[in-house]
Amino acid sequence: MSIELATNYLGLQLKHPFIPGASPLVDNLDTVKQLEDAGAAAIVMRSLFEEQIEMDWRGVDSLMLSHEESSAEAISYFPRAEEFALTPDRYLEHIASIRAAVDVPVIASLNGVTPGGWVSLAESMQQAGADALELNIYQLPADTEVSGSEIEDTVVRILDTMLGRITIPVAVKLSPFYSSLPNFAKRLAASGASGLVLFNRFYQPDINIEDLEVSPLLHLSDSSELLVRLRWMAILESIPNLDFSLSGGVHTGSDAVKALMSGSTTVQMVSCLLKNGPAHLKKIITEVREWMTEHEYNSVEELRGCMSYRKCPDPGGYERANYLRVLQTWRVS
Ligand SMILES: Cc1cc2nc3c(=O)[nH]c(=O)nc-3n(C[C@H](O)[C@H](O)[C@H](O)COP(=O)(O)O)c2cc1C
């Protein structure tokens, strides 16, 4: 039995929903080719950062201006220009190189939090050959004077400026930490976002109790990180005019099936590919196909959203009711 996996994401026609997410994996063209050989339906590039662009244009002092609220120590913590993997110019060249090397869509990524000139790089990314963009909003609000609605207004302004400069589609990559994600997601759709990527993964720093230092930490995800995404995907997927991409905690074919069942249009993977190499993508795609055959699903459309909040037999499982149930039915052994 042939299974139909073809998927339309952000207006791009993909052969299936499985994509390597933004990471250093695609910095190298050989690895990009390996990912395409392993079946990647699209290539998502790592981000180019607001701070990096401003530093490149105006020097290190521009960081002070764009992060006025931050301390001098915080500014000194930023990577130096030469520590970024790709300069803005190299990034644009790399888009063109990937575009020439592969037959699948290329999604570039801009990452920032303040409305500013850096957003104009989106236009150069489109000219360099990007088929779509991810706008990554990785925000850590630490200012007691800034309200949630101001933060959301800023994101909408950034998106609006970006969309004014380009004609390719934009997906916004968010964290789960907004007070009303459904309302904010609807607002982003109304402002012209074609999709949302759920979610950014926060790299929680640790405290070194001997040296009194805050230590940056990056450990790769495991499947437990999928759960927060499944819940929000299931709740948000019904918002009209938005495609959703799940990013975070997909390591196996079953994880990918769950992501689709919750309602995601595409499924992104990074940690499992960094751990196991690009060929792991093929393994996951094969596992999904096998699972669908065994369970008699003919197409990805049949699977998509069947366990969303709207369609699942027991939506209470996604709500406060689930919280009450798990706490109240716990028995001390
Ligand atoms: C080393 C590394 C670098 C990453 N760089 C980026 C980046 O530049 N832009 C971005 O949007 N996400 C970046 N991510 C986040 C991933 O795209 C992804 O959202 C996250 O790792 C969760 O997916 P996973 O559980 O499959 O790893 C990076 C992740 C890792 C591990």
C-alpha cells in the first residue's frame, strides 16, 4: 500500500513533513547533502542574530544601544563577532550555496527581539534564494516595567516590518511563555505569519556554587520535551490560516507520529540528528511509514490532528482537568 505523505507547509510543497531544524548541521554543504540523501523535506538554516548584524554594521557599541536595559557585564557576555559561525555576508552566500546544492526548499532564520534595522536582512535572504524564513523570537523578559502586551506588540511590529520587505512566507518560532498563547497565535496569523514553530528550547544556565558563576549549558533534548509541545500544538492547531511545525523532543518514529496526531504540519528534528547523524532522519521516516501501514493510515492528512484538542475523544486531558486528575489520583505507596 502506498502512503501519501506529501505536505503543504507555508505554501511550500514538501514530499513529507520531516525536516532537520535550525542547527549547525547545515553549516557544512556535505552534511546538507547527507540530510537531503536521508530524505530531508526541506533545509532549515541556523539563525542569523540581531546582535551579530548590528555589531557587523555598527561595531560592538551598537550592542549597548540595542540592549540599553542590560548591564555592562551582560554585554561583555555576548560572543565576539569572530565567534559567530557565519558573518552576515557568509550567511547570505551560504543560502545561495545550499539553494544550488539541493532540490528541496531552503528556510533561512533571523533571530532577534527589538524592532530595528537588522530585520532588513530578510530582504537579502530572499534575494539570496531562501524559500521561506523563520523569525525566531527568543525573548527573556527581565524588566519589571515591560508588560506582556508590550512584548507581544513588539513581536507583531518586527513581523510587520519583515513582511513589508519580502514576499516569501514567514513562520514565527516562539517559546511557550506567553500568557495567552492562543490569542497571541491568532494575532500573529492576522498580522500575516504563515506559520508558527513550537517551541524554542531554552538553554537554562546553571549556578556554579564554588566559583559563583552562572554557567551556560546546552544539553541535547530527549523525548520528554515533546510533551509540552504536544499539548500546545493540540490546542493551537485549529487557529485558521496558520501552519504549525513542531520543534523539540522528537527522537523516534513514535514521537513523530504523536507530533502529527497533535496537529503539526511539519516536524523538525535537531538533537536526534546531532546525536545519531543525518541518516537518523531516514530511520524516523521509515518508522513513521511502517507505523502508518500497520495502523492502516493511507495519508498523513488522516493522521494529522486526530488527537488535537478539537478532535480527540477526551479534550479534558489537555486541560486543567488533567492537572486535577493526576494530583488527586496519586497514591502514596
Ligand atoms: C547546537 C544547537 C544550535 C541551535 N541553533 C539554532 C539557531 O541558530 N536557530 C534556531 O532557531 N534554533 C536553533 N537551535 C534550536 C533547534 O532548532 C530546536 O528548536 C531545538 O534544538 C529543539 O529541537 P530538538 O529537541 O530536536 O533538538 C539550535 C539547537 C542546537 C542543539
